[in-house]
Amino acid sequence: MRELVHRHLGKVVAGAAIAVAGTAVMIGITLPGTAGADDTGGTGGGTRAAQQAGQGQEQGQGPGAAVEPGVVAQAPAEGEKGQGRDPLTGDEITRVEKLAVNQQLFTTSEDVEGERGPQRLTVDLAEPEADEVDAADAPRRADVTFYDYRDDTLVTRTVDLDSGKVVRTDTQRGVQPPPSRAENIEAANLLLADPLGAGLKADYKDATGKDLTSTDQLRLSGGIYRASAGAQPAALDSCGEHRCVRLFVKVDKGPWIDARSLVVDLSARKVVDLGR
């Protein structure tokens, strides 16, 4: 049985990052160096709810439980502000994350864990309009991107930093930016809870002599997996419409573990082995 598990996962891979192979197309991948794997995924520390800034979380819901109305927090007071094309300050990022999520978006969307509110991905300084490129007083705006797992859409909301208003909302389907840290952690949690995670646990035990019970014991990064016609099991044919992640796993302060044969469909919350 152990030999089967190891053939399944490819055993422990020591040293540098793993070369990506296979017929299916991988997009948005950045392989971390030997120093760590947290450039795109980070360490799986803390509660998962804390990974998602600006999002409400509901507690104690079950069959027959009363659902309290969602509440969107008031935007914080303006703090440190950048000028012109300066990178967004920490205060600006915190502020626009809250401004971008209104009551309607909050109550009609879902994050990676199925909780109410969209999954935040990135916050970036918006590009100026064509007629603003050389203007000294061009408006300073921020693009905040979310993924809505309720209907698999990418939502980008542009916030004017001076007025605090959302000036544009763009919704796209089939667009899959690289996974966030919170998404990589949730993908790993789904893998550890699935029977297909047995090989990962066995390889971790071989590498460390300890049981793998939490994502806190791993360093994670990931890339989006897109389906190619006939190149993967039918269970993954929706990848690209669905948000599917292939993880790159490293023992915290230890070697790499090759888990590339496993794909986690975060939209359907299932794990699939590419070799089956």
C-alpha cells in the first residue's frame, strides 16, 4: 500500500523547485525558490477566516438556524495617502478593500469557503485613462479584484481614492488569475480531508517522522489549472470555468513533496487525480 501511495505522489522531492510537465495548460504559476514557498501562497498560519480581509463571516448557521442580516463595515478614516503614481499605501489598501464591497455584493456572493462575501484576490493602483496620462492632477484610483464562488465570476471594482466612490465594476467569466494565499490554504485543507491526500500525508511522515494534520506544517504555493480537450479526467473538464488549483507543497523548513498529480477544484470542492 505504501508503494502505491508513493508512486501516486512521486515521493519527496528535495532541493529546488519542481519542473511543471503535462498536457494540460497551467497558467499564473510562480514556482518559489529553495528558501520558501510563500511568494504566492505563503504559510498556512492562523484561522482561515482571518485570511480574507474585508469580508463578513457568519457563525452558528445550521438547519433551522436564524440567519442574521449581513453587515458591511463602515470604511475607515483616511490615513496615509500616496501621490500620483506612487504605490498604494497600507492605509489606502485597507480603505479600498472595504469601500469596494457594498451590501449587494456582500450578500449575493460567496468566498472560497462558501461563506457570504466575495473572495478578495488583489488590490492594485489602477492605470490612468488615456486623457489622464500626462495630467499632474490625475485621479488616483485602485482596482480591487474578487472571485465570486457563487457563480464563478471575477469581479473588478475600481475605487476613486479621493471621493471614496466605486466608479466602475467589471464582471468576467472564464478569467482565472493566480490563486490567493487563502485559496491555496483552502485547497490544501480539502486535499488533507480527501482520501487522495493519503499519499501526501505518507510522504510527509517519511520526510519528518511526524503526522501531517494541518496546513500550518506546510509552505504552499499554487497555480491555476485549465482543462484541455481530452487531456485530463472528465471530472476536471470544467477547470477554467471553475477555479481549479494545482499545489506546490514544501515541508516547513524541509524538502518539497511532489503533489502535481492532484488538482483541487475549489468551485466544486473536490480533489481529482490526473493519473486516474
